[in-house]
Amino acid sequence: MSCRHSPVSFLQLSCPLWAMKILLQLLAILRAIHWAHWTAHWKMKGEPFYGDHLLFDKLYTALGDEVDTLAEKIVGTYGSDAIQDMVVLNDAARFMAVHEVRSSGDLYRRALQMEDHLQKAIRLAYDAMKANGDLSLGMDDFLMSMANAHETHQYLLRQRLDSSPD
């Protein structure tokens, strides 16, 4: 059975694959953000170098457990064949490329845009799974906890951007 790929159709269709697909997209987004924050951590320079280096360290370090937990939940629910590494990698690369262009290469803006996008993706996954009765208590808790943690990431990045000289 094939499913349409638009987020609206996820909410309207009863499809056994839609939840898996939306969770795989969320996994790709998390992998991309992890990579982007880690790279930003390495690329920091200038006057606020050390503080920014530590900021991005905090951001990328937190993502490792989230990636692992989500991947394990996907495999536990849909089987080990659900995760195709090249598909996740390609989706993550596309996500990174879009945000690289939108941010004009500004690592802080890119990080905040990615975190903002992640919040929307978490909300979409949560709402869609709940509406279709596929949201377990564990997944509910995981998505809520992840959204909460990334609200802190958004706050830290906004504070850093607001303190940047124009």
C-alpha cells in the first residue's frame, strides 16, 4: 500500500505506513541538526569563540540520545528494515541544504531556523499520531520532552542572536 506524502494527507488517511514515514522524516531532521550544530561547534572563531563553542557543544551533544531513542522506537515498532540509512542521509542532506541557503551561511541563524523547523515537525508528528490513535504513552512523553528541550535550544540561540553586533 502506498501513502501520499503531504502532511495534510497524513492527517486524513488511515495508512499503515504514514506514521513510520513521518517519524523517519523527524529522524532525518534530528540527524541534520545534530550534524549542523556539531559542525558549527568546530567552526566557531572570534571574540566570543569559547562561549559559542560551548553553546554548540551543548546543542549537538543533547541530540545524540534523541536520535538514538527515536531510531530505536522506529525499529521497535516497524522492524529493522524501516530505517534505510541512505534515505535518512539524503533527507537530512536536503534539509541542511535548504537551511544553509535560507540562513545565507550564518551559523547562528541556520541553527535557530533548524530548531524552529524541528518544533513544527515534532508538533506535526504528535498531532498526526494522536489524531490517528497511534500515539503510545512512551512516544507522547518522548515527543513532549524533546519539544521542551528544543525550546531551550531556541531560547539560547535567540539570546545569542540578539546579543550579536549588527
